[in-house]
Amino acid sequence: MPVVRWAACVEYDGSAYHGWQSQPHASSVQDTLEAALTRLAAAPIRTICSGRTDTGVHAQGQIVHFDTEVERSERAWLLGTNRYLPEDIALQWVVPVPQAFHARFGAVAREYRYWILDRTAPSALWRNRAYHSHHRLDVDAMQTAAQHLVGYHDFSAFRAAACQAKTPWRDLTRCDVVRRGDWIRLEVRANAFLHHMVRNIVGSLLPVGRGERGPAWLAQLLANKDRRRAGMTAPAQGLSLRRVHYPPDFELPAPALDDDGW
């Protein structure tokens, strides 16, 4: 039988998992998904994702691909795999793609969102979806600061020590801070991200929002390229991988996203 390459969109709540990547002694999204696919196919299946997410990070638009000789329809892959997945992981679509498609190396842009709740009382329902700040934050100052990061830059100041990327240069095309009542969201888009890059950007915007630093501080951090001078690494639970973009020739379905949803 010919080998067919399939692409799939995966949504998951990362709260119970030690990140995307397969772990020998811990639960991961990759292992859980591959177990469900393998059970459905009655043959081993390995996946390649668009980008690995850390422990506690969520996704609405994670993209994977896998190769198999097993014959199933799109509907069978979707419904059958979801049947064997836990409730905190769900495939959104599964489609056949050309062999030239690659979930990781074929991606041209990625979008992340980070949620912050800045009121006195925390949210019980969103405890695993947003970072809670006791301090009211100045969103206008944060938005001004964030614009210093837009462009093609060396993001060493926002790069985790354990980052394995060959270069710290990234092209950040969007970095917006938006308020909706007591809720604040950071919307970022880039060709690719460094390890902890979004969470480190959030951790550096928070002092600006609290008035402890001016908006120009972000430009200084970027120029200094020193992670030790930047803000904290914001907690993982506020972060989600929203969408991964590919060349339009592949005609992948778009994720069902709500601008004001999580």
C-alpha cells in the first residue's frame, strides 16, 4: 500500500501534561496522541509537530503530520482518534497532504496568545488559563513597550538558557496588548519563537504595566541582549499556541478561533 501523509490540527489543555514532546517518565501530549492514533490504525504511528509547547501550555492550533500505509477516511481518522483521546486533547481536523508538507519546517508563521487577569480576586474557572496580577496594569504603556519588539531582531534577552535554537534572530510581525474589561491579552506572531520567548516578553511587560519601568525599557533589553536584565518568565498557564501558518498551496483548514475567546 502507498504511504500517505496526513496533517492534523490538535487542540489541547496542557495543564496535565509535561509539554508536547515525548517523555520517558512523564505524560506528554505527543505520547497521548500517538497512542490514540496507533490504537485506531492498529499500527505504530509517529507524529511531527509544528512546535513543541512547554509544560502547562495550551494549544488551539497545533499542527502535526504523520505517515502511514493504513487506509482510513478523513472522518474515520478524526472521530476514531478522538474516541481514544482523553477529554483534554481533541483533533479538530485531519486531511491528506502532499509528501512535501512538513509540519515544522514548512511553517511560515506562528501565533501565540497570553492571557492576564488584573483584578483583586483570581478566577477559579480560569486558574489554568491566565496569569493573575493583583496590580491593575497600564495597558497603554505595555502596548507602547511591546512595539519596540516588532521587527527582525536578536531576541537573546528573551531567550531561555536551555534554548537550542541555532540563532536568536526572529522576525516578530505582531506584538499587541489588548484589554477587555479585567482581562488583558498579548497577541504575538513571528516566523518562529525561541524557548520561553513569549513568556519572557510577558514577564518584561508586567513591570511596565505596574509602572516600575518605562516603555523604553523593552528597547534597552533588546539592545543589551542579556537575559539576566529582563523580567521573569511568566507562568505557563496563560499561554496558548493559537495558529500555525503554511503556504496557501497546501489549503489547510483554518482553526476555529474566537477573537475574544481563550
